[in-house]
Amino acid sequence: MRTPEEYIEDLKKMKPNVYMEGKRVSRDHHLLMYGIRVIAKTFELAMDPKYKDLLVTKSHITGQEINRFTHIAQSPEDLLKKQEMIRKLCHITGGCIQRCMGCDAINALSVVTYEVDKAYGTDYHKNFLKYLEYFQKNDLTAAAAQTDVKGDRSLRPHQQPDPDLYVRIVKKTDEGIIVRGAKNHITMAAYADEIIVLPTRAMTEKDKDYAVAFAIPADTEGVKLITRVAYPRPRKELHCPAEVYGVGDSFVVFDDVFVPWERVFLCGEWPYAGVLAHHFANFHRHSYTGCKPAVTDIILGASVLVSEYNGIRDKPHVRSRLVELVCVGELVYAAGIASAVTSTKHPSGTQIPNVIYTNVGRRHAGVHIYREYEILTELAGGLPATLPYEDEFINPETKPYLEKYIKRKEGIPAENIHRCFRFLSDTLCSALTGVSQVAGVHGGGSPIMEEIIIAASYNFGEKKKIAEYLAGIRSSLD
Amino acid sequence: MRTPEEYIEDLKKMKPNVYMEGKRVSRDHHLLMYGIRVIAKTFELAMDPKYKDLLVTKSHITGQEINRFTHIAQSPEDLLKKQEMIRKLCHITGGCIQRCMGCDAINALSVVTYEVDKAYGTDYHKNFLKYLEYFQKNDLTAAAAQTDVKGDRSLRPHQQPDPDLYVRIVKKTDEGIIVRGAKNHITMAAYADEIIVLPTRAMTEKDKDYAVAFAIPADTEGVKLITRVAYPRPRKELHCPAEVYGVGDSFVVFDDVFVPWERVFLCGEWPYAGVLAHHFANFHRHSYTGCKPAVTDIILGASVLVSEYNGIRDKPHVRSRLVELVCVGELVYAAGIASAVTSTKHPSGTQIPNVIYTNVGRRHAGVHIYREYEILTELAGGLPATLPYEDEFINPETKPYLEKYIKRKEGIPAENIHRCFRFLSDTLCSALTGVSQVAGVHGGGSPIMEEIIIAASYNFGEKKKIAEYLAGIRSSLD
Amino acid sequence: MRTPEEYIEDLKKMKPNVYMEGKRVSRDHHLLMYGIRVIAKTFELAMDPKYKDLLVTKSHITGQEINRFTHIAQSPEDLLKKQEMIRKLCHITGGCIQRCMGCDAINALSVVTYEVDKAYGTDYHKNFLKYLEYFQKNDLTAAAAQTDVKGDRSLRPHQQPDPDLYVRIVKKTDEGIIVRGAKNHITMAAYADEIIVLPTRAMTEKDKDYAVAFAIPADTEGVKLITRVAYPRPRKELHCPAEVYGVGDSFVVFDDVFVPWERVFLCGEWPYAGVLAHHFANFHRHSYTGCKPAVTDIILGASVLVSEYNGIRDKPHVRSRLVELVCVGELVYAAGIASAVTSTKHPSGTQIPNVIYTNVGRRHAGVHIYREYEILTELAGGLPATLPYEDEFINPETKPYLEKYIKRKEGIPAENIHRCFRFLSDTLCSALTGVSQVAGVHGGGSPIMEEIIIAASYNFGEKKKIAEYLAGIRSSLD
Amino acid sequence: MRTPEEYIEDLKKMKPNVYMEGKRVSRDHHLLMYGIRVIAKTFELAMDPKYKDLLVTKSHITGQEINRFTHIAQSPEDLLKKQEMIRKLCHITGGCIQRCMGCDAINALSVVTYEVDKAYGTDYHKNFLKYLEYFQKNDLTAAAAQTDVKGDRSLRPHQQPDPDLYVRIVKKTDEGIIVRGAKNHITMAAYADEIIVLPTRAMTEKDKDYAVAFAIPADTEGVKLITRVAYPRPRKELHCPAEVYGVGDSFVVFDDVFVPWERVFLCGEWPYAGVLAHHFANFHRHSYTGCKPAVTDIILGASVLVSEYNGIRDKPHVRSRLVELVCVGELVYAAGIASAVTSTKHPSGTQIPNVIYTNVGRRHAGVHIYREYEILTELAGGLPATLPYEDEFINPETKPYLEKYIKRKEGIPAENIHRCFRFLSDTLCSALTGVSQVAGVHGGGSPIMEEIIIAASYNFGEKKKIAEYLAGIRSSLD
């Protein structure tokens, strides 16, 4: 397993293909560090005895100790552990741990390469297992690039006026394939070792050139990572853990990129494009049942803190709001537990989370994220929006006024109150706020996507039978 | 194990102390049959090979086969099975299976009698185990009588102008105790073999005469069961399973009732009144994570059915509503699973559900029940409210008109449409409707009670630490 | 203007064409009296000096004093008065005043007959004015029969396998027309003097036989009123105003009914079918902005009362719920005021409420009705569902127990508490409950119908311009 | 009336007492311009014939033409016009027009100075009218400084350990008074001509030194304006109207500030502190019924626009969301109309909005603001959060990729799509976002403040009577 330093060193060695601030930049750009510090924690804590049980496991292919983020789930316990690990790590970085997406991608590939080989006699699964061994041994990180730019949303890939609006195979050679297109909203692509490309939707036969999956190093020739970073407002003197973590999302362009065959995992087998998209979403939404409760935990913790500072902790309406937050977080987590407990073993050996519970859980998180921010705002009052800049807390002409007048309950130092509201101001009123809200709705699939999956997967017929039986339209429940 | 017939025969043998329609009636009164048929199903299906695995288990004290409703949970699997059993049975009876309350009462007593004995050197647990053996061997049913009438809600028991507004010990003798008071909203008391009395709340030392728990036969001298039955509108010709099931709730008066010591399980040990109330609530709310999803299943099934008949099954807003119902039911069920999976083993051997998840689950059900009815109403249209009486479907002068004009989609017989809307009319617009709604909010503890328990049990401090750490107010997460 | 006695006498004189309990019954059937008493109040109070200003106005055609329920609105003030009158009257009858529907029908006809004459050179408006004079002079009541049975909801009228599933013209003669079909959910048809038939939807040219409107006496040959009455649980001794009011809805069959030309107001002019449906809905939804706040007032009043009796009136969560109810009622009422204030004068002289505000108001009521019941349930506790039958409060064997144990706050007599919970039990847990809930959603048009109207009527383009201007896509707001 | 240029020139002449970025700055600081441009529009448009009717009215004291923002409402029409003016102006500046607060402050003073004089024989009203004339003649703008910093929220002003945590009178002299303390969240204080100080709450006799109101020039000796500005992310090339407007809030310190008697409007008459706070809140919340619908209009317009660009404008779920937004905005506006129509004339001549409707309206806005953002996010998709920086759209190396891949529906130029999503990114994911959300909840009084006012003002007794009458507890409605 790598150290955080090794991970960062490896990033520096990569060819610069990240674009920010109008320039091509290398992977030690100060803005990228916000996300890099998040990923680095997943290496650092794997070496911390306190976290080892959560972060380290054994590879089912080599028997070696590996980082859990590179593991293929083999049992319900593996799924439960992953969920728990993600929740804990997100507490430490104050939000999305990011590295789960690569993990979810390899889990999905472990299932679907197996199925495609069964159906088509291909060798994807063998190649995948080789890639997996390399991935685990080198303790790699991967961005999962799924969402295509999609052009006109009412048209299928092959119907688009510009055929490149979904990533597609433009050529096949003996050595591999050439792909073109762009993927959007790709978290951590600018500081991942690898990019794993997956289809974004089900395909028809006419879309078969769009049924493609593969893995490549993130600095492969032709790949352009146009990147935007969301990060907390920088601090001058009032430093704190939250200030160092952020997230970078990339618009990933594939300008005729070559992928060797041993790294291709789907190539034209169009009926499996949707299957792969579905399995990735399922694994990823199970991961969300770990991270979203952590987001709630942070909002809840901040709500408790500011309620105490404001002297309203014991008011009944505060109790109601705090319990409402508990219920959001714990129902999502419960859905993840239920999904693991009722998961199924795939012939490939991979343990597949129960699709109803992963989707019910992810949807519940998605339809409550704005409500959670609303609660924190309600309890915090207006100060997060109007808190004077940190400079005024430093300027000796204004500092005494601010320290005098920010005081609340006796005994709580002005600095603590300042720290609390500075944190709330960043949480509720910085550029990062909206990004977290939008990610809370759309990241990993919007509530309407979960609605579609649930509608397609749920056994409505069984429920209808119950009503028919009770109404006397059918004679028994069976 | 008893047959349903034996259960009914045993009821008939009891002394008549049920009051209905201005009279004292025996336990074969036609209105009581609505509830009796529900309980009878729990005997009948225990003998059905298809349901045996769910309904029959082994006693941990005798090793004999027993009905699961008389079992003390010994493992997470026991809790999972109970949850599953309840969901399935509620499908069959179209709602609350009722017998769980006695089961939850004995589970709570198994824990608390053990603890009181440890603290006070009493013999309650030994007596309880003897009672349990009798209860299991005779395959008994019990109503759990917890909710006192409570008088002025802002006063404690001992502060009430009338000291009888909570059930209390009025005398102790060598043979036993004499109790007086009344318990309200006691489901199935009028057709249970036994009544198990539990405290309704935490008590102070001054309330110690109110810290009392015991079990008595439901026809014990001095017990008066003033009963109201909720049942579907009776049918004339259009019979169906749903029409035969209902529920009776009793206002249970204890007019100086004698209880022998071997059936007393708490008597003045006031610190344990709240503990017992809490454990019963916890087991009972775990049972709710089984029955409430069944209620949702029925509403969902009816929603699917009527949407099909109305020809709107494929409309997007219908999909949204159906999925919303799925999410309510499955999140509650997931909370029950999570509660079982994270349950703990008590020194008495009893497996205690995780209190956060049981309460989060029950609360979720409670805050959505009216919304669920709203959805069904929305999809059904106005006909459940205005459907002509069944007589008009029989009267040859009006029948042809109704059969002609009730037609909807081609191919669905008028009778089926009539059956569907008759069922919906009973579900949405009969006296039973409101009872189900009120029970959905308050039965087993209102959402505000769950809020109180969650607020008291949840580790808010741990969440506050996360915020303090991220804000730089505390240096680490621990 | 008629006295209530005259109204009732006139009903008795009508030919019996009401069907209930499997029989043809006359209009003094005891169940019909529930609705008749409601309508009778609108005659009684018109003679009460205290209500005269609200209930009596001057006819704009004859200058005579008339009941406001027979008036065509001529000004914003007329609309405001109608709204106020309805709210006040609904307080007295404990719910829907019913007579507004005939009023809304004549208002809609006053507009559309005018327009059709302009477009087609017909004489409908002249005939209508003659009918109006007769209607006002005789102080008549009318049921507006709009909703067809509709068969397969995905097919237009002319596409239905059975052409009678929408009311249609089967023949025209020199004297008039013959119509066939059925209208459903027709409130007060069984105790109205007249039935005014209106189209239920927009029609295409192929549906032109379905574009028909007319008025007939409710006992016209061929009309069959298959009726269902919703009413509170009958009382034995504990009488109260609420117990006498209810509502009858009829399934109205038109079995080749003859309508003379002077009472026909639309006959084949298909483009105006939708216009008429729309205007009736608009006037009727404006009436709802009067009655729905009254429903809220009653639920709110009951919530205040039971909170006081339960001793929780001063709890913060109670304040929140009461204010929530205030906001529902007053926002709906405010929408009605805004609709009146921004109403427009039609060339016919009729004042037309602003369609956006009537629909926004009605929708707000419709999406909150279940929530309002939920709040009352929450504050009332479980007793409305389990309150023993009135017989037990009469039976001397049980009465003392009930009177002792129902006591709550000192100083409130047991009878008052009993009255309060009896009323709540009827409000929350009788057959009337569900009918009120379903009516609250679907009566006068479901929320989804308001959504459709708002979506069709609102000036979205104007709002889009604002965004385009701010984003720099368009250069100015105009 | 002043020109915008005169307003800006006048600001420049003021003594620099604004603190930003660690320095004392003058009133032409580039960040202040964001708010100044908003206020300048209120001068500019008063001269635009198209807006004159809305923005210009006649002074009731001088008969001169004045800007409506300096007017004291004399009639319901004045209130309706103000509401309309605010909605229109907010469209132009993309949000809060800010100048209403000074207007609301003078309206409240016009009422309360009159009442205090009646009660105490003081001269405040005469002085106020003199001040008003000066205010109108010079076409001034004023920040209303109401919210004190408040220290420990569970203590009254005089109980605070530090007596300065509410603004107080520290000395009275023959010439005037000396005040000390700080007011927080004071919008536009840094670019207003005047600051009008009002009490933040009701006071007891012991708090009488805190019962103080006055007006001073914003650059008065001893006043310190510690300011934070919220503004959209700056643009480089893609300019648009939205980018130039923002808002500055100040932490206003009163370090022993002298106020001459003729500018003092309350000084120790403690029973009127709450009255004044209440009237200001009432006028200000009525203004909110104008601005909040405008905020909804912008969110709605953006929702329509992005739905069209995304090709989903005709989807049913989009229709539902758009109508939901319409309903939020129009119900708030309707509440403002109802408040104006049912307003009352105060003996001072001022027209006072109906307090129930202003508060019902403001609360409705406050409890939906996060939901409105949620809807826009839902319809926009994830791109607002991940849209690459503007630099990458300029950099010739990345520009062609972005322009190729951002394309959606045929026929919509890449630039328009870019403009749309850049605007959405600023609306949903910039520092301004959270500020708008927090202001939407807390600005002008949080929903819980409206709840308190409604609970205190609403006639619950009248509603209780209705329930008592219907239940038979009272014999009539009166």
C-alpha cells in the first residue's frame, strides 16, 4: 500500500493535462491540493492502527492486504464495512471522500465482464482480473467517468446531430481501440491515477459504438481534464481542518484516445451497456448510504453546536429539527444496512447490494439535502451570511468591536463563537455551499433516476395482488 | 399450540365483562368477531406448512415448538423473522395483526424483571419465567395495557386531583396486590386471554404506587372492558376477505382488582417504571417496522390497481406517487432490519432491538400515514366518496345503469371495477378509515414520543465533536 | 325569496326519482334531510337581519332583492361578498354549504352564452336571461352536473366503445333535444330544484354531440338520482348542531331526457364546451376560496379546543401547528381576495375572477387537506378513534367509570370533554371523515386539474424573459 | 428627486467610516458598487417615463412629487403600488431592491411617534414630520438598523453581563442623547445616506434605556460600518446584467454616538419599543410580499429557460415543479394584496397593512426558499456545480472542446447555453447563493418570528367558538 506522500509524488510525475485558470497545469497546482488532501487521507489512515480494521482488508485474488477502496465485495460484511468506512472518513474530511467511485467501478466491472464473457465468449473478465491485481498491488485511485455530455436529451446517442456527444469507439485496431467524446462532472479525475470509463445509459443496437468501457491512466495522450475546484473560503489566521479540503470536477475530453485491448472491458456488446451502467449506479448508491449520513452528521453537529452557542439548545423546536436531521441520516444509513443484509452473491463471487434499498436510501438523501441546509440556517440565524470578513477580525481598529459584540452565552470565548460562525459561513454561504447542495441532489444519480430504477425493479404486481385478494377480485394471495 | 377453534372456544368460556351497545356482552358478540378473526389467523397459519417457518419457533426455555408470538427473541434472526412474519400476516388480514403487543410485553418483561431482581433482590424474573412457560404452553394471547387515562397531562400521577387517573396499587396483602385505575386505547383486550399491565411513563419516588406491572386473565373480577369496534361497512352480496376483519379497542377499568404475587412483575420499584415503559415501546416499535410496511403495501397495491383501472398507470405522476409509497414502506422496513442487525444481547438472554432505528422507523411511518392516504385518494379520484350504496347495485331498477356507467377500460368487467371501488370506499371513506389514520399516527407511540426517545438516546455529543473538530474548536475527533 | 319551509315543501311536491337503500324514495327521506338542512340554512339566514347584508343583494336584471346564491357577480365587491358569505355559512353548517355550485353555474352560463351568441348568432344568452329571471324570482337552488362518468380516461368522448359514457345529444326536435348519459359525484342533486348540466372538458369537432349545456327541473322524466349520503354518526342523547348536517351526492342518469329549447344553452358549438367548463371551474374555485378556509377554521377551532382540554395549549409545538393551520386557511382566502381584486369585467357584465389566483388558492387547499386532518389528530391524541360508544356513556353500569376517567384539566366538566371528543370522533373517525378528505382533494377539481389550468394560463414567457435578460441572453426585459 | 449620479456623488462626499478588507474605505470602493448600483436604479427609473407611475407619487405633506420609497402610505392603493413597484424593480436588479427598508422605517415611525405623543405629550411626531419633509425633499435613502447583536438570547437587554449588547442611551443632554451598542445584519448601511435606528423587541421597564429610536447620517462621528459584500462571481468576457448587482450588510457599531433631539423618535418610553418594532416588521413584511415573488419569478424564469435548453420543458414533472414555483410566488403576492385590501387607516393618516396577511405571506416565502432553489437545481442538472471556469471558455486550447460539447438542443447557440449555465452557476453555486438562501429565511424576520406574531395576533377564540358551537358546548356562534 502506498503512503500519502507516494500518491502525491506519483501525481507529480504525470504528464500535465489538467486545464485551469486558462492554463495547462501540473498536478501540484494549489487548487488541486484541496482534493488531493482528501484522497491522501485514505492512504494515511490505512496506516493508522485505529482505522486499519476499516481501511485494510485482504484481496480475494491475491490474499494480500489491500486498501478497502480497491476491494471487490465478497460478502454482506464487506458491504457493511465499506459503508461504515465511508461514513467515518467523510467526518474527517468534512465531506465526500471521493475515492469510492473507483471502487464502485471495479465492483461493477467484476460482475459485468463476467456476464459478457458468458454471453459472448469474450475475455473481458480475465483481462479485468489482471487489471484488478495491478490496481490492488499499486494501491491505485480511479475516477469513474460515466456521465456523457449528452447533447439533446430527447435523442439517443446515434441520433445526435454531432455523433461525439456520447463517448464512442471511432476505430478498432489489433492493438486496441480509439475513442472520442467527453464525459462531464467527473469528480477527482484531475488527481486520480486512472480513469475508468463506463456507459451512461442503456443502448440500442444502433448505439453499439457507444457501448464501451475501459480503464486508462489519467494522463493518457488525448485526454484533457478541464477542471473546476470547489473549496472553502481561504483563511488568514483562523485555521481549521475544514479549510483544507475541497473537490475538483473535470470535464474530461477524449480526443481520439487509444486504449489497448487488455484495458477494454466492453466494446460493442450493446445489451450490456445498460447492465453495466446499472451495476455501477447500484454499487455507487450503496456507497452513498455511507457518505450521505456523514454529511448529515456534520450538519447535525453544526446545528447542535450553534444551538448551544445561541442559547437555544433546549427549545422544543430545536429538538424537533435535530431529530429530523437524525432521522434523515439514520434512515439513509439503515437503507444501506438493509441493502447489505439482503444483498446477493453473484456467480462472479461479487456481493451485489439489494437494488431497492440502495435506491430508496439514495433517493431519501437526495430529496432532503436542501431541507438539511434549511434546518442549519434556521438554527444558526442570519450571521453566517453577514459575518464580517476575517480581515476585520484582524484589523486592530475593528477587532475589539467584533470581539465585544459577537459574545453570546457567558463563558464561551469570542474566538470559539467566531470559529463556529466562520465555519457556518463557509458551510452555508460560500461557493462550496451550492456545490454541495447540487451534488447532494445530482451526485451519484438524481432522485428522479432512483425513481426510475425503483419503478423498474420493484415488484408492484405482488402488492397489487394483495389489494385484489382483499377486494375479492382474486381468490388468494398467491 | 391451539387451533383457531380452541382459541374461540376459550374466549366463549370467559366471564362476560365486555361492554358494548349499552350492555354487558359475551365474547361471541358479532362485533367482537371482527377482531377475533384477526387473532384466529395467527393460530390457523401456524398450522399451515407454508407459514410454519415464520410462525413457529422453539421456546428457549422448554425447547418445545411454540407460536412465534409467544417467543422471547434470542438473536437478531429472531427479530428479523418477527418483522417478516408481521408484514406477511398483515397482508392477509388487511391491517394490524394485533397479537404482537402481547409478545412485545413479554419480551420487555423478560429484560426488566431480570434487572429489577439484580437491583432489588426480588423474584420477579423467576415468576416471570414460570408465567412465560404457562403462556407458551397454552399458546396464549395477551393485550398489553399501557396507556393510562392520564387526567391533566401537565401533572404527574401523584399530583392528579383524582389519584386514580393512573393505575395504582391501593393495597398489598400476603397473597397479592389490589389495583385501581383505567387504561385506555387497549387493542384486543376484549378478545385476549390475558391482560398484561405495564407503566405508561417514568415515575418519581412520589409516584411509586404507580410503578406496577402484572398479568391477569382478561375476565378477572373487577376488570371491565368498555369496548368500541372499528370495522368495514358490511356487505350484502359483494363479499370479500377485507370485510371480515376489524379491531376492538377497550377502555379497561380496574375496579380494585386483585393480582396474586406470582403474576406481579413490578411493584413500587419506581426507577424501573420508565425502563419497562421504554423497553415495551422499543419492542413494540420494532414490531411496527413490520406492520406499517404492510399497511403501505396494501395502500400501494390499491394504488396500482385503481391506476390500472383508471387507465393512468403509465402516467409519470402516477409513477412518482407509487415510488413515494414504496419509499415510505421500505425505509420503515429497512429501519427494522437495521435495528435487528445492530441489536444487542441482554444479560437475560433477550435480544434488544437498536432503539434509534426502531424509533426512527416508527416515526417515519407515523409522519407519513396521512400522506399515504392522500396519495391513494389522489389516484383513485372522487368515486370512493360517492360510490352508490351496494343496494343500488342490487336493485334491478338501478343496477343496469350502474353497470353500464361504471365501465372504464375495455375488458375489465363492471364487477371488478365495482369491487375495486367498494374496497377503496371502505378503505378511504368508512368509519374504519379514520381509525386507521389515527392509529397510524398514535398507535404504539406518536411521532412526538419517538422524537422524545430519539432526542434522549442519540449521541448528539459525538456529532457536535465532528463540527468542533472541523471548525478548529477541538483538536481531534476523539 | 323563499322560506326554508317553502323550499322543503317544494321538494316534497317533486316526483320521486331518488334511489337509496334499494328503493325509489321521495324527497323527505330521513337521510336526505342531512343535506336539506344545509340548503335550508341559506333561506333561513337570508331573513335574519344579522346576515342580510351577506345573503341578500339586488338583481342586476330586475332590481329586486334576491338571495346572493342566485346573483350574477357584477363587481369585485360582489366576488368578495360571495367569498365572505360562503366562509360564514360553512361555519354554521360545519362544512360545505353546497348551494354555491348552482350560483357558479349560472355565472359561467352568463358569460359563455353571451360569447356563443356573438360567434354563432344563436339566442342562448336571451334564453339564459329569461331563465335567470325565473331562477332569481323563484329563489331556486340548482345542482351543477358537470363530471361525466368518462369510461376509459385515455379516450375522448367519441372514441369510447359505449358512446353514452359522456352525456350527449341523441336527438334534436323542433321542441328541444333528447340527451343520454350519466354524470357522477353530483352534490345536492337529490334535493335541488334544478339540475344545470355543463360539459366536463374541452371537445373536438368529432365530439360535438357532447358539447351540450342545459337546465332542467331535477325530477324531469328520465332523470334518475342514485344517491349516497354522508352524515355524522347519529347521537342518542348528546345532541349538537354538527349532528344534523351532511351531504348527498348523486349518480345522475339521463335516460333519454327531453330538454325544451328555451332551456338549452349549448348544443353542438364544440369550441365552447371547454370554455364553459373552464368558466364554471373558475367561478367554482373562487367559491372554494370561501369554503375551504371555513373548513380550516373548524379544524383549527377544534385543534384549539382539544389542546386546551388536553392541557397542552401553551406548548411550542402546538403553537406551530395552529399557526400552520392559520396559514393554510388564510392563504387560500387571500388568494380569493386577490382573485376578486384583480378580476375583470366581461362584456356580458359579469365579473370574472382572476384565473391564476382562483386556481392557486384551490390547489393550496387541495394539497393541504390531509395535512390539516393530520394536525388535528396529532393534537387530539388517540381518543377520537377509541372513544367508547355513546351507549356506554348512558348505561348506568359504565357511565360512572367513563365520567370519572375521562376527566382532564380541573374545572372542565366531564360532559364537555365527552362532547369535545365525540365531535372529534365524528370529525376524524366517522364515515363522513373520508368523504370530507376525498372532497377536499377532488371536489371542485383536484390539485392536478389546477396544475393543468395554471400551466396553461400562466405567463411563463414573461418570467423566462427576466432570466434571459439577467443572464445576458436578451438585451432588455421587454 | 436626485439622479443616480447625484446619489453616488453624495456618497463620495461622506466621511469614510466603512471597514472592509482590513481597512477603512471610502464609499466608492469597488465592492460597495455592487449594492450602490441597486440603489441607483431606484433613482434612474423614477426618471424613466415607463416606470414613473410606479416610482413617483405625491407627498401627502408637501404635495410635491417624490420617490415612492420616501412616501408614507395613505391608502390601500399606496400599499398595492409599493408591492408592485418592488416586484418590478427586483426583476431588474435580480434580487432585493434594498431601499424599501428605509421606507418601511419611516412608515412605522409615522404611526408610533403619533401614538407616543398621544400617550406621553412628547413632540416626536412633529419632529418626525420635519425630518420626513427633509427626507422626501432630498430624496434620501436610509438603512433601518433594527437587529441588535443580542448577546445571550435567553436574557433581556438589562440582564446581559455586558450592558452594551443592545443599543442603549448612555447619556441625555440638552442637545440630544449619546448612544452605544451595535446593530447587526444591516443591509445597505454602507451606501445609505441615513441610518434609522429602531428597537429590536419589546422592552420591560427595566430595559427603558434600550427603548430608543432615531435617525442619523450614516457617517456620523462614532458610527463604524464593518461591512461584508455578497456578489456574483466576476466575469471576464461574458458580461451580463446580473453580474453587477450585489448586497452589502454591515455590522454597525455605535461608539458613543451623539443624536440631536430633533432626530430622536423614542427615548425611554419603553411600552412603545415593542410597538415600534412590530410596526416596522409589519410594513417591512408587506414589502417582502413584493420582493419575494420577484425572487420566485427569477428562479421560475431560470427554471423555464434551462428546461427548454435541456429539452425537458414538456415533461409532466417539469410542469409540476414550475407550477409549484408559481404557487409559491403568487400566494405570497396574494397575501400582500389581501393585506393591502384589508388594511386600516391609522389616526396619523398612515395606512397600516393587515398584520395577519403580511405575516402569513412572509412566512410562506420563508419556508419555501430552500425548496425553490431545490427545484431549480433539480431541473438544471449538475452542470451549475461543475461548469468549467470562464477562463477555459477563453483559452483557445480548451474553448473548442467546451463549445462543441456543451451543445444541447439543435439551434441553440453554444454561447446561449454557456450564458444560461454561467448564470445558473452564479445563482446556485456562488458565495451569493447561500447569502440569498439565508436572507430568504431570516431577512425581515424568520418564519418563527412570523409564527410568533401570528400566534399573538390571530383571533383563535373566534375559531374555538365555532368548534364549541358545532360540538354543542356553546349554544351559538356569538
